[in-house]
Amino acid sequence: MSADVTATPHAADGPADAAVRSMPDLDTVERAAQAPDTAQPFAELGLKDDEYASIKDILGRRPTTAELAMYSVMWSEHCSYKSSKVHLRRFGDLPKSDALLVGMGENAGVVDVGEGYAVTFKVESHNHPSYIEPYQGAATGVGGIVRDILTMGARPIAVMDSLRFGAADAPDTARVLPGVVAGVGGYGNCLGLPNIGGELLFDATYAGNPLVNALCVGVMRHEDLQLAKAEGTGNKVVLFGARTGGDGIGGVSVLASETFDAEGPAKRPAVQVGDPFTEKLLIEACLEVFAAGLVTGIQDLGGAGISCATSELAAAGSGGMRIDLDAVPLRDSTLTPAEILMSESQERMCAVVEPDKVEAFLAVCAKWDVLATVIGEVTDGDRLTIDWHGERIVDVPPRTVALEGPRYDRPMTRPADLDALQADAPPSSSADLRADWLALVSSPDGADKSWVTEQYDRYVRGNTVLAQPEDAGVLRVDESSNLGIALALDGNARFSRLDPYTGAQLNLAEAYRNVAVSGAVPLAVTNCLNFGSPENPEVMWQFAEAVRGLADGCRELGLPVTGGNVSLYNQTGDVAINPTPVIGVLGVHADVRRRVPTGWRAAGETVLLLGETRAEFGGSAWASVVHGHLGGLPPRLDLAAERTLAQLLTRFATEGLVSSAHDLADGGLAQAVTESALRYGTGATLRVEGDPTAALFAESGARVVVTTADPAAVRAAAADAGVPVTELGTTGGDALVVEGLLELPLAELRTAWTGTLPALFGSPELVVSAVPAGTVPTS
Amino acid sequence: MRIGVITFPGSLDDVDAARAVRLAGGEPVSLWHGDHDLKDVDAVVLPGGFSYGDYLRAGAIAARSPLMADVVAAAGTGLPVLGICNGFQVLCEAGLLPGALTRNSHLHFRNRDQGLRVERADTAWTSSFTQGQEIVVPVKNGEGRYVAADADLDRLEGEGRVVVRYVGGNPNGSSRDIAGVTSADGRVVGLMPHPEHAVEDLTGPSTDGLGFFTSVLTSLVGAA
């Protein structure tokens, strides 16, 4: 069949033409009132029967098509936290912290770090999109969290990523992982944000459901804080950044709030496409309009797009809002009003601007080549109204969209298999310590992560003091005072599978310890809670236990939870992921020049172990890698010991008593000393007492290995604090020797440690230099 | 000495370049891509980043920005110009330096601490080094593979216009391990590695990068 060349090409129609053509079908508020019984596809949009009924109750009529679109995305699990809210209240019940300037509920929490600086940080998931389209899913995950930080008024200064994939050798992991890593790098690198650390772990439960959790941290002066609020009748609502397209429609309601099943339709169009260049311009334009005092309220457009930004801004303010939807600049003129409201096109922001400042605001945007359009204004009513070519298509109380969504106290049951799992004690004796050591450090979880981190820029902005593979990322905040911050992300899911209450606290303890190891004082907590379907009572129990554990842990450590993110429905079919609460801890360095690295540089220093080792193998990397075993109980939690140890580590840093410090976690002492030795190629001769399997591989908490040129001072300080100290040996040589047990040449260890990821995911070989020195003529 | 640092839309290492100028003892001056105004600076740095998102070709759109016309004209009369990473790409696209930077041979973005050998210690930007000196400076790029026709490469080598070369492994597959080249008069230098990220012990793998910035300050004093 030949094309009809005489027909007017559709693309040549202006938006007005397209709209007029579709007007007879336009579902207006008036029409919704007149035709109350029109069948609506609420179930396809992810709403349950009773949720649809309560929308009708709120409006006193059926919703229009556009209103239905708004409610469906805003009442999705992703946006409304409807299954998790009743549990998350525990974080709000924590004692007030003087350091917390803005707490939960805003785009990100804000913490006072001293000298007039405030830091905002948050971690967010982009799991489902990253499975469907790894590169764009991961890239837009970074883009979204960066906009959250920007919205608070801060300049974003770094990112981190916490990643989980299925078995490392599974074919689908080879599809997903390289794309995710390239996406995290591609977006963050192009934005000019250093990536200062994170995690990369593998487990079969993540097959078909990888986790991509991205953290962003930003810094501002206290007075620069911005709020997501529409105030002041007559103030203009300005949409700025990218044009609105058809990408990401229903991303939050379809992708992030339902379980995938193999027979479902392809959901690729629900994944957004990122443009980091536009986001970079958006950052600079935003910071410039903030600095010039041109903004009274600001909100980013992420999940649920314009629906979310307008309803949240209006709900947080004291009045209403009127929007002319046809003013929204479009990439695709055929989009319907409902699609425009639901679109999750990236790199967009929405600001509330006083009328006499609009011109200056638009001028800044023009300077940065950022498209900016007035799309509406703040009104004195209490309604959010949206018009499309003069017809009213939305008329709702904004709080019912943004804040008063459904809440479920879902049924919970302790998993039926948990007693058997906890009773299944792990092995406790190694048949071959040397072979087990090599197996651990060459396992995908234990192996060198340079394959990933070399794809990330860690230098840009020139303030990166420590980055991966250090225990914590450390950034300088002020060049004259050397004030700085430290950040760590940890999420051991094996511990949480065995006991989610203790597991969440162990993750908190590890991130807390990692920040302290660098010499920083831990200050605040964020989290990203990745779980299976909340409709499964066993998963809901895991979630509630993890939240209870994290809240109790924060109370004991005296840390506020500044915000967080919940990602549910992480399962394929009936198989849920291991519960994965990823915990981020922020710390403060009074002087970043005092930071403590993990690597051993000098020979002849004393190696000391701080803390107590017990024969704890439940959920350990050793049990998993060597025996394929997951069972028993996780290590004993001792937050008082963690707190004492952290204070001691801060003292070490302040007084310059240690030359390195490395946290003991997955893989125990063996993994830690391997990493410290290989960092700069300095070996050690060590002695261990008691059961060698426990000494080398147990994962007891509250332990750190330090090296020092002044062991007497370290012992004295530890004795003051009541922290047990064991002398392990002395640095030096080109092997790790454990006297009487084993000897591992560093070359052999390095081969084992560095070979794994390149063998799995392809090796970007270095080309060996072919041009010898001195062969080039000089003028 | 006033050293201009140009900001293009998508420039990222402009703050780093300004810091490096300051630590070397110069006065950094911000220049805006859209202005025809070099603000009477004594030298210009084109910083790293992703100008215009690397769309079309890396550096291609920035090379056609208003200020670049002024840079090209001033370079013709001897203004020292340093292009770092994306800045190097811009200089090649603007015709101030020969060759082109293409996608890394392994197709990955790569960031590592890179060994370099200084092959020319007599350009405006490398006179603080000694001939053959080996230094460590971070490299980070996705499109850093230097290519040119064999005959052109032979000519560049013959004229001594390779300024720095990768040692200890070539991170991106660049022809003949070339990390940076210079103009015939030794006043314009472009290199993929980032000397502005190696200016402080606290944040860099070395302070070797400072030499590029002290070089230009010294050569300007010598010329004054």
C-alpha cells in the first residue's frame, strides 16, 4: 500500500490544531458531572476499586480523564507510600536533633554541618526502569536524585551508587550490569559530579530485579534553603527545563508499583530518557535564580511529572493554583492532556515566582539556554484547577492528590521459613584457609571494583579527598577552613534475610563505622528500603521489622533520619528479593586534612585489631562463597560498642595516631587486610589467636584494623575508651603472611582480586606503550 | 598575571582550572562563551567537561561559539592557550591543533591516575618540567583517543609537536600513546589528562599538574 502523499502530515499540525481536533472527546469537569456513569480504566492505571470510589467521594462526581491520571500516579505506591507510611512514622518519632534543619517530608533532609553550611543528602531507587532499560533507567535515577537535592537550594557536589544484580555469571546480569554502570557514569560524569563510592553486590534473588539506588549530596549556606511551596496569590508558576514528551508515562504507577510477570506487555515506553546536558544547564540556572532571590517556591518534576509538582506545591502552600496546560512546551504535539500530566520527561523544574521577578527569572534561564514558560499562577482559593484550551479538565483539592492518598496497614506475618532458616546453623570450620581466602577475595562481591569505578569521574570539582575503594567518600566543603563531610552506604541483605530487625541495625552500624573510620563524626542517616511486594504479608513483616530496627538503632546512636525512599514490588513472580535496607550515614570532618585512609603505605608499622571477634558466620560472605550457605543468625549487634569505637576513631584522626583504618565487614579480617595491603602494595606478617576460621572470616561487628607507628599511644587511647585491642603484626614485605597458617604473595592476591569483574564483563585493556623514551626528536 | 578560564554550556572543570591557576600564583578570570570579550587576559584555559553534551561531536559546537573566534585570532598573535580534555577537543575542532579525539578503543569512559612523559619542556605550558620527566596526572574521558593520518603523525613527531605521552599503559588507544600536542609555535597546547586535578596533595594523586600552570606564568613573565 502506498502512502497518501497528499494528506497533511500529522506533524505539521500545530498543538492548537491537534487540540481542537480532539476537543469533541475532551473530558471536562462539566462533562464528568453530566455523565457520571462513564466507565473509566482505573484498574489499568493501577487504582483499586475502593481507591476509585474514594476519589469519587472526594470530588462528589467521577473524576475527569485528566484527574484520574493525576490521582492514579499520585496515589501509586511510589508516590504515596501508602503501604509504608504507617511504619515510617517511627522515624518521625525519634528525638529531635539540633543538627536537623529540615526533616522528613521535604524533597531531602537538611543537616547543619557547622560554619554556616548545611548539607542535604538522599538516596533513591530506580530499580524497575533499570531492569527494563539499564542505561536510561540508571541514568535517570541519578538525574532524579540530583534534582531533589537541587530543589532544596543546594549545589549538588557528589553522587554515590548502591547496586545489586543477579548471579554474576547469569546471562541477564551481563545485559543489565554494563548498561547500569554506563548509565550511572554517563549521567553523573556529564553533570560534573564526582562519584565517591557505593556498593556492588550480587545475589540470585536480584535476577530480574536489580537494585539501582543513587545518592546525591549537596551543600549550601543556611540562608539559601528553598522550600517546595506555592505562596502568594498572583505569583506565577513557571515550568522550566526540557520540553514535555511521551516518555515515562505511568512510570511510577505501572513500573514501580506492580510486580513484573513474564507474560506482561513490553514496558519500555514507561522508562524515561535522560539528557544530562540539559540537567547541567538546569542546575546552573537554578543556582543563579536562587542566588538572585527570584524564587519563592520550587519543586522538581520526577515521578508523576506535572501532576506531582503542581499538587505538591499547592498542597504545601496556603492557597490554590491555576494552570493552563496548553502553555506547556511539548516535544510531541499529539499528547493528550492526561498524558502531559503523567509524563515523566526528565530535566524539568517548576518554580513559583513573584510577577515583578518573572522577567529577571526568564532572563537567567535564557542565559543558560533553558526553556522557561509561565504556565499558571497561585490563586486564593483552595483548589488546583487545570485548563486545556479554555476548558476546565481538573478541579481538585490539591491535598487530596498530594498528601491525603490512601494508607494501608497491611497484614503482616513472620515468614514461614524463618525458624528453619535461623535454626540452620552455618559451618564454622575451614578445611583450607588459604583456598577459602582466595575464593572470598576473588568472589564477585569481594573482588576489586575498579572495572566499575574507573567508569566514574571521581575528581571533578576538585574537592574529593577520599573515594571508592575507601570505606567512606570524603569531600572538602570549605577550602579555607578544610571543613568536610564523609558519606557511606551499606546494605547487607543476607543479614536482613535472617533477621530484618537486627539486619537493618547492622547495616546502620556498618555505615556509621565506615564514616567514623575516615575520622568523621557521624551526624545523620538516610535510607533506601528495597523490598518485595507489600501485598505479601511476609514481605510486609520484613519491611516493618527493618523500619523498627533502623528507628531503634538511630535512637540508640543519637542520629536523626533525614528522609529516605521506599521501593516495593521488587520481585519477579512470587520470588521477592532479599530484604535490602540500604543505609546512608553522613559524617562531619572538622578538618579533612586529618582524614584516615584504608590503605597501608609504610612498612614497619604495627597492625592492631580493635574490637572483639566471635565465631559468627550466619549470613557471612565466607559461608555464602565457600559453602553456598545462608542460615543461622546474623552477628550480635552491639551499638554501644559501635559508638565507643566511633568516638575512639575520631580521636585517632584528630590526634593523628593512626596511618590507616579499615572497617571489618563482609569477608571479615581476610577481606579487610587484602584490601589494605593491595591498595599501595604493602604486605604484612600477622598472627592470629584462637580459632583461625573465626579470626580470619567471622563477621562480628564493631571491629576495625588500624596501622600505627605509635602502638603504645593507640593502646592507651583504646584502653581509656574500653575498646579491646589485639596486636596482629607488622606491615612490610610483598606478601600477607599469617604465621603458622598461610602465606599469600601480593601478586597472587592481586591477580585473584582484580581478575574477576573484567573476566565476567569484558576487559578494557590498557594498550602497552610502543614508543620508548628518547625516540622523539625535539626542536 | 590574568589567566582566563572559559565556561561553555556543559563545562565542568572550570572551577578546578581556576583553582589551579590561583594555586600556581595567577589570577583566574572567568570568560563566558557567548561574549566577544577576552577581558585582556594574558593566557586562556579551555577546561574539561561535556560542552553541549558532546552532542554532534565532542567540542564541535563549542568550537563555533562567539568567544572562540576571538581565541583563534589571539592565538594567531601568540596568546598562550591550554585545552584540557574537552578543551583539547574544542581546540582540534577549531583548527588550532591538528588531529581529532575519538571514542576510546575499549568504548568505556575511563578515570585513572595516569603516568605521562613530558616530551617537550619548552612550550608555553610545559617549561616548568624537564625533558623526559615522568609525572602522574588523572585521565578521565570517553572520547580521548587521539587519531590523525599516519603522515600527519609522522610530521608532528618530526616537528617535535607531541608534548606529553602516556606511559605505563595507554588508557584509550591513542595513536603512538599521544596524550597532548602543541601548535607549531609552542603557544597552544592541548592534552586529554587533567593537570588541574593534580594540584593539591589532599585531592590529587600528585601535585605534578601545577607545572602546566606555573609554566605559563613563568613564560609570561619572561616575555614581559
